[in-house]
Amino acid sequence: MNELVTGDAVVLGLRPAKLPSRALAVVIDLVVVWAAYIAVSIVLAIATDSLDTAAVAALAVASFLLIPVGVPIAVETLSHGRSLGKLACGLRVVRDDGGPIRFRHALVRGAIGVVELLMSFGVIASIASLVSARGRRVGDLFAGTLVVRERVPADRAPAVPPPPPWLVGRFSELDLSSVPDDLWLAVRQYLTRMRQLDPGVGWSMSERLASDLAARTGVPLPPGVPPAAYLAAVVNERQARDARRTFGAAADGRSAPAAHVAPVAPVGGQHVRPRLTHRPEDTPPQDAERWDVRPVAAEPASTGERPADPPASGFAPPA
């Protein structure tokens, strides 16, 4: 599921950045970082003139780790993948599933970047980007990230549609830790293109993705919920969790409805996984038809003949 191919032979995926634009962004970042590093080194050399050799060496190592290594990691973490060079070139670092990166992703990219960018003068990164199908360097492979083009036309970067209001917050208790990034990417790609697919292909894809997602979370698909609406609601729940982790609880903007989850009761000293329950008020409203993308069976063509009379039952109505 690294690449999801539709019935029209269209590959749904992100738009990876090319090597020239990535190289230009790295050059801009290195010029800024090394200019700051040289300025700080000059200041430290003047300020530590009276210290011994060991102290000067320790400050030099600390300044190297702090500026050329620590500053890019901090900038990518705080800007969610947009460094100064990437911002100038219209690029951004994202996760494999298209979501924003966090500190651990930036840390892995920065630590490996010391070897493949600084020590090898970018040779290792260039070779890895040319060999990779999506232009990823070694740090991206280990961190599970991808550098994508952010400046694309609006119609070329469709957003994930919001879920139906009656499903918002219903899956707030789902355990999403076992869902791999490639499955998230496939779900996001399907949701952004589901109206462009053939009804039969779209329905089969939504059922397959919903069953895979339900198997990973351990909670079956609730009855009466279309698979596409279920996928949109679960993706929305993950985006809400990412926003809360990044910006705090105020990122939701409003309190989501409580999920209808059966209470967790200890059984034999072990806790049972929460199970979604179906209540009469959970019946999908009329807007659920918008998410029901099943192909409509064609009605039989009319032949103009009078339908055959049903067989006689021997019953005669009273006069």
C-alpha cells in the first residue's frame, strides 16, 4: 500500500520534491547556519581568551553541536518541517502519511544529516535521493519522512473531506498506535479522490481500507456507518490528536461529543479492549447518503409487455 492505484491507473500520492529544489534549500540553510556558527565562534574566541585549552575545546564542541546540529532540529520541529531554505523553495518535511513531523522525526533527520550532509559534503544524500523513488535521503528513510512540494495549485492538493457531524468525536477512544503510516497514507489518498473514482472501484476500496483500519484498531466497523464516513471520522480523530499534542487542548476549538464506548471492566485481572456500542440515537441522518458510494444496480429494461399474472391460489373474494 505504498502506492494506491485506482481503476483508471492513476497513482494517488504526495508530490515529492525534486533533487535540485532540495539541494537549493539545503544550501540556503547551510549558508545561514554556518554564518551564525562563524559569528558565534568569533565571539567565543574573544570572550574565552583567558581560559585554558580544555575549556576552549569544550566550548567549541558545544557550539558545534548547538548551532549546525541543534538549530536545524529546533527550527524543523517548531515550524513543522519548514526551515528557511524550504520556505524559500516552497518545500516542507512531512511524515510518510502526510502529517506534520514532530521532534523525533527532526532529531533523526538532523543526526543522520551530520554524516550525509556535513561530513560527506552532500554526496551520500545526493546519491540516496537519486536512487529513491520518492527522492528521500537516508535521514528521511530512518525518520519515516518525506520532503514534498508545498506550493502546488489548489486543485492539485485536495484536502481530506471532513466527516459527518454525527460521527465527530465518536472514535475518540480508539487505539490508533498500531495503524502503520502506509495505511494512513492510503486512507488519506482515497478520501481526497473518492469522488473521482468509479463507484464500484471506490466502494470496494473503501470497504478494504475500512476493514484494514478496523483490524488494526481492534474495533469493528459500527453498524449503519458507510465505510467512507468511517474512514473520514477516524482520520479526523487522528488529526485532532496531532493538533492537541502540537498546540494544546485549545486547538480543537470546541469540545467534541463523547464517544459511545462501553466501559472498560477488569475480567480475570485483565482489561478488555473498549467496544463501540450502537444506540438508537446513533442512527445516521439523511446526510449519510452523501458518503454511501455503493454502485447503484441498473434497473431491468422495460420490454413493454404486460407482466405475467401470479399463479391462482384458489381463493375467491366474497361478492
